[in-house]
Amino acid sequence: MKNRYTRREALEMGLGAVALGASGAAVSVAQTANKAAPKPESTAPSLETLNKYGQDLETSLILRTSPIAVKMIRTEAEIPKEAFRPKRDGKYHIAQCQAFGMSRREGKTVAMLKEDHWCPTALMAYGMVGKPENMAMFGESFQSFETGKYVGTVTAPLKKATFMPDIVLIYSNPAQIRAMLLTMYGGGEEQVSTHMFLPSCGHCVVDPIQTGKYCIVLPDPGEHQRALTLEEEMIFAVPQEKMAGLMTGINGRGFSHRDRYMSMLPDFEQPQFYKDMFKSWGLDAE
């Protein structure tokens, strides 16, 4: 007897993705979706849980670099003792996007205070300095924190961060971003903002903290040139309070990018609502 699927399961089948079961046999996403999903955590995840999320994301999405824990700090006392401070420890300056690169590729905890910066946009976006009256040179206006509210940032790989982040940045390709977006049932457009123009260091930090929304950000030319961000990489920014829900979707609903492969088959198995629609139009459905 053929199964009849709910609309949600049918939509998942319509994606044409296939997962591999424990035995190695092909299992449709609709089949994996029949498993009861874990309930989202009702309270904020612990630091230990967030560390585990970092490892799970790397595995399930096949990420090339580590998700980054980002914390805005109000005093130097919040800086972890293991943090690298570019001017103090390296005797040089870097841009914020380069600090992101050090955390996600080299596994470093990096603290960036005003004196460490070598690019003006993060300084303005994070409220460490005021914006000039003429912003035309930057192409557009961008959101900023209140001037003087924060003294800097701390970043580290999420899987080994020793501090609670405000947001998590996941550098990912479009297919990996799609896997994360598929965790959002209904109203996804209202949960996600998109930023295609500079500065990426501002949009990926300020906007998700201020709005509480996921943000998809296109790395700007400076980040590509100076921080070695790959041409296919985009930034998926996740407010800390949304991490539990995101991970529930990835781990509990079969949306792991790792467990999907492509297959171009004629007369592929249609979900039931496809068949019903085709029959109503007088088209073949079997």
C-alpha cells in the first residue's frame, strides 16, 4: 500500500533529496521526516551545548571552516585570558573580517578593541567611533550600535568558545544555507533578512543582534580581498537565542546537508499532492 503524506512531508519529498540510513541504504527525506523531531529547548542553551552545536554544524553541513562565536563586550574584563590581541600581542593591526578568518580557520580566540582595527567600517558599525557626516564614500548607510556602548568584540570557533556568544556566524555555500533555511517551517521570509551590500562586518553582527533575525550576508570586496573569503562563501548569522531551534531542525528533521545527494531520474516518485494535482489537470500521475 502506498503511503499518503502530509503536506509538510510531501514538500520535503518534493525536494528530491535522499538520506543514507545506518545500513547504507537510501532513505527518502519523507521517511526520515516521519521520526518525531526533538522539542526545541525552552531555555537558552548552555555554553557546553553551544560548543557541541559548533561541532555538529561542521559535521552535518560539511563546513570548510568553523562557525564563529561572536560577543560584543562592554569592558576589557570580559576578554578571555587566552584571547589574542593584535596590537598588544602581534604588534600589528587587522580588519574585523581578518579576525573572523583567524577564528574560523586558525581556531584562535581574538579580541578586537579600537586600537586593533585597520578598517573604519567595523569601528563605526560597532559604535566604537562615531560616523562622519558624509557617508557617501561607503555607498550606503548601515546600522550601528550606540556610540560608546561596546569597547570591542571577542571571536572564537563556536566548538571551543569559552564565552557565551551574542551571535554565531556560519560561513557557508548556497547549498549549506539552503539546508539551514529548510528548518524554518512557515514564515521563513519574516525570520531572515538579507544584506548584499557593504559592510559585511557590520551587517552580519549589528543586524541580527538588533533585530533578532537570521541574516544572510554577502561578503564585501574588502573581506574577499583581505580576509581570504572564498568566492562561493556567504555568511549566515544566527542570534544566540535562535541556535536551539536551528539545531533542532538540522538534527531532528533530516535536513543535514551531509546526508543529501543529487540524482536526476525521469518519472521520479511524486508526493501524493503532486499526483492529485496532475490528475486534476488530466496529466499522467503514475
